[in-house]
Amino acid sequence: MMNKLFILFMLLSIVTFGCKEKGVPARKPVVQKPAAAGAAAPAAVQQEEPKVEKEIYVYDPKGRRDPFMTLAQVTKPKVERKMGASPIESVDVDEIKLIAIAWDNKQYYALITLPDKKSYTIRRGMTLGLYNGKVVEINRDSLLIREQVKDYRGQTKIKDTILKLRKEGEE
């Protein structure tokens, strides 16, 4: 019992003597100035806070790159759309999806879909794509398009693009 009282007494003494703030000056009472002879009631004295001008930073991105964009960007040269070109001639071949292939005794037909969700039926020898690609061959499961494209040096190269039918269950 005596140990418990001793511990309790020690804790109280630590709390009361240890929690005093040191180094903080005591607040001085606010002295009110006497009211002027003509004033009926004394107005509350307002202490004026020193005005500090805040520095406002304005970011000007002019002439600087976006720090969140990748540094390595592959840009395709913009190809001008030909006047009077059909919709299948004004879309890049990589954006075309092959939906179905049908055939009769004479030839094969391919059903393609463009990015605007419109469908078109094409045959062998038709022109499609931005670079005057020709449909060279249509098989039971694929479509071959041959284009003449300029490479980074400006030389004309032949680019073959094969569009395949997707099998059931594939996306």
C-alpha cells in the first residue's frame, strides 16, 4: 500500500513540476489608451498585425517540355487526305479490322470495319489505306495489303500488311 502511494505521489510531482513551459515569456496585459475627450464610449483597441507580402509563384511553361510526357516519341508523318477519296482510302491500314471473308466460284470478298464502325466489302485489286495500298490476295482466313511507304531516309519501300480473321473466342 505504501509503495502505491509513493508511486502516485511521484507521478503527481512529475506532472506538476515537469509540465511548466520554460522559456516562454509571460503575456503582458493590454493597456487601453484613455478615450479622447469627445468620444462617448471607449472603443476596443485592435492590435495591428504586421502585413507580410506573400510571394506568389507563377509557372510559365512556355518553351519547356511537359515533364510527364515520355522523351522517346514516335511520330508518324501526317498524310494529307486526298480530295474525293473514299472512306477506305482515308484510313491507315493498321486501323482496319477484318471481320469476315466470303467467296463464290470466281473470287473472294472481305468484310472490313473502319475505326468509325462502318463496314465495307472489298475485293482483290481494290485500293485502300493512306498510302495507296492494293489488296493483293484474299484467302479463306487472311487478307494481304501491299503499300509503298517512304522510310526515314525518304526511300520508297514496300510494306506488306496481313490482316487475319480472328478465331472464335479471340478478341
